Amino acid sequence: MNGRQAANGAIWIALLTMPWWMNALGGYTELGTQVVVLALTAMALNFLLGFTGVLSFGHAAYFGLGAYGVGLTIRYLVPSTPLGILVGVAVGTVAAAVIGALIIRLRGVYFAMVTIAFAQVFYFIAFRWNKVTGGDDGLISWTRQPLDLGFARIDILHNAIAFYYLVLVLFALAAAIMALLLRSPFGRTLLAIRENERRARFLGIPVELHMWLSFVISCLFASLGGTLYALLNNFVDPRALHWNMSGNFVIMAVLGGMRSFWGPLIGAAIFVVLQDYVSSMTENWQSFLGLFFVLVVLFFPRGVLGVLRRRAVS
Amino acid sequence: MTTDNLSGKRLSRRAVLKTAAAASALQLAGPFIIKARGEGVVKLGLDNPLTGTYAAFGKNEMIGCQLALEQINAKGGILGRKAELLVEDSTSGDAGTAVQKARKLIDRDKVNFLLGNVNSALAQAMGQVANEKGVLMVDPGGHTDPITGTDCHWNVFRVCNTTQMEANAVAGVLIKDYGKKWYYITPDYAFGHTLQAGMEKAAAKLGGTKVGGDLTPLGTTDFSSYLIKAQAANPDVLIVLTAGQDAVNCLKQAVQFGLNKKFHIAGAQQELEVLEGLPPEARIGTWVFEWYWKQPHVPHVAQFVSEIKKKTGKVPTARTWFGYAAAWTCALGAERAKSLDAVKIAKALQGFKLPPEVALMPDGAFYRAAQNQLIPDLYVGNAKEKGEANEPEDLFDVTRIVKGPQVAGTLEETGCKMTWPT
Amino acid sequence: MTQLIAFNVFNGLIVGAFYALMALGLSLILNLSGVINFAHGGFLALGGYLAYTLIPHIGFWGALVVAPFLTAALGLIVERFLIRRLYGRDPLYSLLLTFGLAYIFEDGTRTIWGASSVPYQIPASLNSPLSSQFFFLTGYRLFMVALVAVAVVGLFLILNRTRLGMRIRAGTSDLETVSVLGVNVRILRTLNFGLGIYLAGLAGVLAAGMLGLEPTIGTALIMPSFVAIIVGGLGSLPGTLLGGLLIGVASGVTTVFFPSASEAVMYIMMGLVLLIRPRGLLGEEGRIQ
């Protein structure tokens, strides 16, 4: 237990001090922000994937809905960052609730396939509905707005570090809620379903309802990640909804370790930094990314934390 | 399970990973190595697609930039300092990546100039970043009008034409030679919309009419239903405004349907990369090229062509020239301003006329003041099935050279209201 | 107007037949091996490019025969050395693997053949309309439909009349029993994978005649195949065929009235099917549990 607390402490210290060490290591603040944003989304996905045992390959849909939600709100409705985030999360969550209800009876690889197909629906809407979304050109002419706290105004647009801490606060909030949920009886039930769905059903657990709830919660936080991603870039385009994005989230979770709470964070950090580095080095970075997927699957399926933990046990 | 067995397994796994890592290291040393990022050099950051749909365009622009850099350094660099090109793959459509790479170039690599992007949307997104950070940016080949129109910025310059300029350049020829009834096949996004509006505006002035049209979703693979509708409308000219891969699909299918034998097919912007990708029988129509390699009477062009051929084995395209002119713009602007300060350079480039060895056009090219848009010559002509045996890459027959100022419209029409930092 | 609709229904059938060809390959692999092959679009592009390279040497007809086999051969290698290692594990891993392969394919074809589309030539005899009245009936489109029909009939003959086919079908419904009965399931899966990839390669050779051949050609075509499988019914090959034709016609007809929705209509159909009949039109009940 002590080791675990130490690990938790180390992770939080690293996150809190990021702006100080990131630049020294040859990175830049926004790279750190991107890691945290994508880590939040990968952790949200892992709530479903690692802790409920349901394979969604379409989380980009909710990520992207969050992104468009915040962008459209600030562009057309109210120039307010917090309100934009709320709308984005609400849109993503409602969509997840409806779609989840449609598909929750499917299992395994079929479930994955249908989630991909539904993600494409939103991709096409964003891609084709020019008048509102800007289509392939993306949604431009909006930026994140200063935060008005009543007693002070924080300029998160020009101050990259301030924006990083805003993201970190929301990340911490989301992580805390997910951790609490997983420790609750509800979370234990999800684990039971993951381990043996049939037995859980015999025990009288409403399996579909639990899976649906897990799906919706997971998508809620994924859309939160999406809103932050849009705010980070001051831009949204249909790529945020593309299946490549979904695949990236899954590989982050697997790479870090699906069975561990912090796994996706580690995975996201490795993935983002590696991609950032390799794509500056060679135009053939896609091959490296692909090779990376293959190698992780073949040789590293438990992920970084999975391997570390097994070492610790043996 | 014995420990021996386990460690043996682990070993072999390591061996595999090591080989893979070694292979990657080898590869990494390959295509474009970024030279030591030393101090004292002037840096140009190119954030342009190298993968995805626009990869071919992006690469040609990169080659143009590279040649320009070699020439700049051979002539003593920028303000006596060595110039260096940093290249990042923006991808063809992912704004998140493009923006992130722009920030990386500006914040970490401290580039003096930002260049890009083929994709207009990404160019606009990059422009926003560059403006926020006060860095001078040159957009080599993103065409959408607002970049030097309603969304213009003091620090963003553009080499390629606006869509309105291209439409104005071709409309007259089409009406005069092929007829007044036009049917449009237009890609359904900002680029297509502005292009069609431009064509309609230009046609209306000359008495042309629109007999119909369809907005085709970007990425359409099957154009047959649109072509069926177009055939039913029986126009004089079928205006195909689709670009890139959509243009290839549309033209290929139009020719398979034999529509080119029923009416004339034409459009505005066309590129050598696209014509090369078409089977010979589909290389048809009247178009605008923004630069063409075969200009026997214009000085310096032959030399430029041969130097690019030496690098790539192929003739330069308009894209190569965009990249070339963009990189030279940075160097010449700095020399003129005698400074690397973005505001001073931007001021120095107002109304700046490119020297003939960079412009490579009969009438030269200049940046229009208070808009930052390059006003060059435009090349109107017809695509041809194949070139002469000794010039297989000559796929375009220039029939008319249109002077930029005649088609650029007034400054008020562009909608650009520039505000300078105080 | 009715004429226009008739044109588009017919044209939709042509496009649908093409989707079906791709979807059948995907479906074969999915049913027997439980693998969603994201790299299917990559194999399709490869088929097209191989044909492009072969045409100057052995002509279009030669390439039409050879290129799909070469593609299938690569498919066999991929299955043997990569995918086989993942059978019996969480489907997540095979998904990620083929996802990674798709990246490698796209980058590989670009590195070898270049980023812009290449001039792919089909025989002049196929490259013109049959009559100027029905100009949309080009020789090539009819040829495509005929070839798809031949491929589909051939596939169903293989599945119903040959020993291999019967084993594939048996394995699809109950792999354990088949394996207990002494069938070498490994080889069965490898051959089945090869068969699926053969269809992808064939689709690539055909698609390149109508569309521009460039590295991302497969990406745009793979999603309709997914939808065809879901609509037609998971686990059912006739369902996949039906699904492909249906979405082709639906998007063809929609183009007449509302072009921007021509793609959306496929997904609307998918949503409706899932709502009313989650296992798909001809899907087997047991499959979705």
C-alpha cells in the first residue's frame, strides 16, 4: 500500500511541476498539456475497456462531440469557456446514452465494430455539415476565453501555463471521480462483469444496465477530454472524430497497462512524446507508428504498468 | 515453469525489440536529417503535409524550399547568418497536429519564419498561432480567399493565388471560345464555394449563365449520378471545380461516360500533379495553372527547372515554385528590412516586387500592399494527352498568360482590413 | 425524374456490388477468426498498385489474374507470422495489430509508388459507353458487375461444394467441434484469411480503373463495407452481400434528392437495423451474445 501511495505521489508531483522540467527536457508546455488531455481521455476509455471489459473502438465520437460542443458554443452562443465545456460534455454524454442503449446487447468484436461505425456517423456529420461545423476546413474564428472567477480574471489564451493548470485541475477532478466510482460497490460490480459476465448475470446483476452506465460515464469523461483538446488548439476539425483517434486512445490504454488506473496516463505520455519526436525526424513516421502498434501487441500486451506489477509480484 | 525457460523467453523478446530499435535508428537517420539546431542561424520552419491526401503537393513545396535555402546560403545566408530549414509533417487534415507542430517550431525551435500550409484550413489555423506569437508566416499554397481577405493578418503573406483570381482568369476564355451555358460540379466546402461564387461572378459580367450545378461532398468516389444530371442539363461547358483526388475521380469517370465528346470540360485551378495521375485519355479541359515549367522565353526559368531536375529527376510544378518563392520571400524581406524583426520585415514586404530569378514569370510578381497577397501571372491553357517524346512531362498547353493585376480585383473587394501591432 | 431515379438505382447496384466484394472478404475473416481487418483497405490499395506495376508487362488481363493472387500471398504471410499469434486472445489485440498494419500499408505504398495518384490504364475496349443513350453504362462498369458476380458465385461454390469451404462454414458456426473432429484449424484459418485478402486484392484492381489510385484509396471504401456487414447480419455471408447491395442502392437514390446525405443514409439504415433487429437482416441469433 505504501508503494502505491508513493507512486501516486510521484505522479502528482511530476504533473504539478511539469512546466518546470518540460522545457529543460527539450519539450514545450503545450506538449505537456496535450499529454494530460489525451491521458484523461485514455483513462476514460479504460474505465470501460480495462475495468468493465467492453471494447469500444469509437471513443473519438464522444471526444469529438465534446470538442465541437465547446467550439460551437463559444463561436455561436456565448463566449464563455466554462459554459462551453459544460455544453460539450453534455452533448457527448447524451449521444453516448442514446447510442449506448442501441448497441449494449452486442459483445466483443461486434461491439467494437458497431462503435466504429457510429463514430463514423459523427465524423461524416462534422465533415459534411459545412454551414455549421465548417466541414473539412474545421471550426475556426473562435478562441478560448479568459476565465472570470469573480475576483480575478485569468488569461488562459496567451498564458500557456495557466491553461495547463486549468487542464490539470479538471484532470484531477475527473480522475478522482473515476477512482471513487471504481472503489464503490458499483465499481466492484463492473469488475465482476469483466471477470465473468455469465456468473454476474446469474447473481442477478442487471449486466446491461451496468455496462450502459459504464459506457456513459466513460464517454462523459472522454467528451471532457475532447473539450479540452479543442480549447488547447483553438480549433476543431473532423479529424478529432476519426477512427484513427479512437485507435490511438486504445493503444494508449494498452501501452500503459489496461488493468492499472494510471496505465493510460503512462501510455499517453509515451505515445504523444514518441509521435512528436518521430514525426519530426522522418516522413515515414506512420510506418513507425504502425510498427509500434504491432510490437506492443506482440510483445507488450500487458503494458508498462502490467509488466512492472508482475515483476513486483514475482 | 522454470526460471530458465522464462529468462530464455525474455531474452529472445529483447533480441527482437533490439533489432527493431536498431532498424528504426537506421531509418531515422534517413530521409531528412535535421541539422544541429545551433544558435546564430536563421531558421525557417516548414509545417506542411508529408502524409495523407496532400502529401504530393507538400513534398514538392518542400523541395522548392530546400533549393531556395541552398541558393540563399550559397549567396551568404540571411543577414550574413546561415539559414536553416526545419521540416514538420502537419498531416493533410489534422489541425491538432498542424497547430501543435507550429507551436513546437515557434516555442521550442524558435524559428524566425513559419511556412505552410497546402490545406487552407490548416494554413488558417497556423496563421492564428503565428499571429498570436508575432511570427512572420508565408503561406505557399493554401488557396482559400479569407487568408488574404476577410481574415488577413499583418504577419501572414501568401504566394499562391486566391480562388477569385483564378476564376477571373479563366472565365473570359471559356465564354469566348466555348459558350455561355455552364453547369457546375463543385466540391462542398469553403474552397469550392468561393471558387464557384467567383466563377459565377466572373461569368455574369460577361453574360454567362448557370444552367445547373451540384455540390459534391468532399471525398466523393462515385460521380456518376452528378454526371448523369449534368448531361441532362446539356450545358456548353461543364465546370469541374473539384481538386486533388476528387478531380481525378470526376475526370476519369466523365471521360468514361464520353461526356467530353458532348460538351467542353473546364475548370479553374489545375495542377501538374493531378494531370500526371490521370490516364492519358482523361487529360482534358481548359484550366488555370499558377506557374508552369515550360516558359522558353522567360529568363532564369530553364536554370530553375534543371536544378530541380537534378534534385528529383522531375520537372518542378507550381507547388515547387510556391515553396521556392516562399522561402526566398523570407530571405529577401529580412535583407530589405535589415532585421529579423517580424514587424519590420512585414513592413518591408509591402508592395515588394520579387526579383526575376525568383519570380520566374514574364511580368514578375509583387506582394500587394495592405493585403500581403502575391500578384503574379496566371497561365490559362489546355491539358494535353501527352507531351513530345523528349518532354513527357509537358502536359499543359499555355494559350494565354493573364496579368495578375487584371484579375486581382480591388483591395476593397478582397475584404482585407489589416491592423498592425502598436 | 423517374428516369433519373432508375439510372441511380442501377448505378447504386453497381456500387453496392463493389462494396459487397470488399465486405465479403472482411466478413469471411471476421466470421472464422474473429478479426476485424482494418488493413483490408491497405490490401485493396496494394492490389491496385501491383496491377499498375504489372500492366506494362503482362497487360490488364494478366494483371487482373495475377495481382489478387500476389496480394493474397502477402495476406498469407501476414496471417502466418502476425495474426496467428493472437487467436484466442482478446479481440482487442488483433484489432490493434491490423490497425497498425493499416498505417504501415499506407506509408509503404506511398514510399514505393509515391503520394500522388498514378495513371492507371484500362483497356480501351472497356473504357467507353455502350451507347450514347445509356451513356452511364460503360463497358467497365458492366464488366465490374459481371466480375463481382463471378467472384461471388465462385465464393459460394467454394464454400458449399469444396471440402475447404465446408470446413470454413463448419468452423464459423462451431470451431471447437471442427477442431476436435481432426481438422487443422490453423491451416483452415490461414487459407480463409488468404481467400478474404484475395477478394480485397481483386476489389483493388477493379477500383483503380474507376477511381484515382493513390495510397489512401482503401480508406474511403472500408467503412461502407463495415456497414454492409452490420446491416446484412453478423456472421452471414449472404447477409453481407445483401447489405452491400442495399446500401449501394440507398446512397444512389439519395444522391438524386439530397447529395450531402448520400453517405449518411447508410448509417441511418444501420441505426434502424440495430434498433429493430440488432443481429442484422440475415444474422444468426447466437452471434451477438
